[in-house]
Amino acid sequence: MNSSLWKSHILPFAFLLGLLAAVTLAGDYFLHRLDLVWVGRYLGILGTLLIICALYYSARKRKWVSKGNPRTLIRLHEFGTWLGSAMVLIHSGIHINAVLPWLATAAMSAIVVSGLVGKILLKQSQQHVKDKLGFLSNRANRKLTLSAPCIGMP
Ligand code: HEM
């Protein structure tokens, strides 16, 4: 397999997903260990609010609001939704006794995975545009050099 694809796409994806699983398991473990299970109930509310706030990026992208640098907002979207999802997973993931919460957890996990894939695709498309621009500007420069009159020629 192409090593740059592995390094720039697959490893970061696996790392962020693995870290989410690790943070969820560790969070649940420590809440039980420290007898703070009640905190988990509030993490659900906090995580949901964080995810809702992180959706500000979407409003900015669609120009419903004009404040905020889109580059910074996408980073905040990625971080806010990741952290918010970890909180919701700690709140819900480990001990769910009904079908509906399981479905909600599965749906949110699917959105997180799709967000991580989206992050990779976005990076790849940015790189593609950058490469194309470099190629076109090189070609334009070469054409200009070839069509420029030679010094000393009548
Ligand atoms: C509960 C979790 C999440 C929700 C509800 C969510 C929601 C959304 C929505 C609604 C959009 C569309 C924005 C638009 O076009 O208006 C979006 C785009 C995107 N999200 Fe998420 N997201 C979540 C998690 C994540 C995660 C974890 C990441 C990456 C770490 C991520 C990265 C992205 C990226 C890269 C885009 C595309 C940006 C673009 O093309 O403009 N998302 N997300």
C-alpha cells in the first residue's frame, strides 16, 4: 500500500477513532472507580450542548452567520463534536438496557465515523487543489518564458 496514504489518512483516522474508544472506556472506568457515576448523567447534557455549539461551523459555511474564520471553525467543529461524542458515549455507551438508546448511540457513532472520513476527504481534496494549482502555475510560467522575446534579438 502507498505509504503516504497510510501515514496521512489511515493512521490519523484509526488514531482518532481508537482514542475516542479509549477515552470512553477510561472515562467510564474512572467514574465507577471514584464513585462518580452520577457525573455521567450530566455528561450527556454537556456533550449534546457541545455538539450543538460545534454545528456553528455549518451555519457559517452556509452564510447564515458572518462571524468567525471558517478554518478555525472547522477545527472547532472537529474537536467539539469529537469531545461531545466522547461525553455522550461515556454517558450512554456502556450500560444501556433498552433498544432506543442503543440505536441512538449507534447512529451517533456512525456520524462520528462519517465525520472522520469527511476530515480525510477534505484534506485530500485540499491537497488535490493545491497540486493542480502548482501544476497550472508552472505551466503558465513555462509558456511565458517560451513566448518572451530573447534579449539581444532584433
Ligand atoms: C456528533 C457528531 C457530528 C455531527 C452531528 C456533525 C455534523 C456535521 C454537519 C451537519 C456537517 C455539514 C456542514 C455543512 O455542510 O453545512 C458536517 C461536516 C463536516 N464534519 Fe461533522 N459532525 C460530527 C462529527 C464530526 C467529527 C468527529 C469530525 C472530524 C473529526 C467531523 C468533521 C467534519 C468535516 C471535515 C465536515 C465537512 C466540512 C466541509 O466540507 O465544509 N465531524 N458535520
